[in-house]
Amino acid sequence: MSGTAAASPRTPIGRLRVVAFVEGCSFLLLLGVAMPLKYLAGLPLAVRLLGSLHGALFLLFCAALVHAMVAARWSMPWSTVVFISSIVPFGTFLIDARLKRADDALRLRSAAPPTR
């Protein structure tokens, strides 16, 4: 997660940031550890186990993205960029700073008194 502030799972975007971080880590472990173990050391079980975990986390990421998309009223192009970040290595880490800004903006909007 970017900067020094950790994501707060209290908001839809905060939950998305947490899930994105864990999903991104699982993706890097799958690519950097499990795949070499399978193809260089002949241990396909590593891909089966880590691949299943990563698949579940990816589905959780998709659900968190839809929830954040609806709650924050994100446009389809922006939501597509966030989705694509999950299928590019290091993508979820690169987009985290923008998600943090979006989360901060959503919190400010929610905390502001309604205008007439």
C-alpha cells in the first residue's frame, strides 16, 4: 500500500485496497515462486495450491471492485483500469495511490453536511 497510511477496511474503497494488496501479493508469489517450482523443480503442487488461493482472492477482488464501483459511482472506464491492474504484475500496487486518493475523497464527501 502506498505511503505510510495503511488501507482502512471500513469503506468500500478501503476494502478494495486491502483485497488488491493481498491479491497482488498472491499473484507475484504464483508467478515468482510457484511457477518456477513447477517448471524448474518439477513440483506442480505449488501451482495447484497457490493458484487456487490466488483464484479465490481474484474473485474476492472482483466482488470488492463491484462494491466500490457502485458505492463511489465510478465510471466504467475507471473501473476497467482498476480491473486491468489486477491482471498485470505489480498493477495493484501501482494503482493503490490513486485508490487511496479516491477513498479520501469519498470519505470527505460522506462527512460533508448535505447542501440544499
